[in-house]
Amino acid sequence: AAASANEAGNGAIKSYQSSVLRKIARVPKRSAGTRGASFVRLLIAPSGSITSAQVVKSSGHAAIDTLAVSQIRRAGPFNPTPNGQALSVVVKFESKG
């Protein structure tokens, strides 16, 4: 029973992460003026507020990295986390120029 409860918890977390990514994707995009991709780790508090957003893999362009963090922050706050604990999500941000 514990294994199935854990699987249900994992399903809720995966569903929550998908909803966070969808909300971020709906934020109007701004141009960084160049092409590239950066990865941003987002820490979401149990309440759904963003406690931190930091670049974990740089695009090599400061403008893209800065834009990635600001765009992701504009998507918040999110719904409360499903397990009542802080949750970390890594988001890929692509700039097409």
C-alpha cells in the first residue's frame, strides 16, 4: 500500500510540474536579441510562491540568462504544491533571437 501511495504522490508532483511549465510557456516572450538556451532551477514554496530562480546552465549570453530568470519569475505565483513541501523544477528557456 505504501508503494502505491508513493506512486500517487509522484503522479501528483509530475502533474504539478507540468502545470508549472505550461504556465511559464504562456507568459508573453520578450526578445533577448540573440539565440540560445539556458536552464533555470526554480524553487517553489509550499504556498506556490517562487523562493528562488537561478541559472544552472548558462546559454553563454548574459542577456538570455537574465531574460530567462525574469520571464520565469513573471509566471508566478503558482498553485500550492501538492505535497505541502517546497519543490524544485528545472526549466529550459530558449531564445530564438
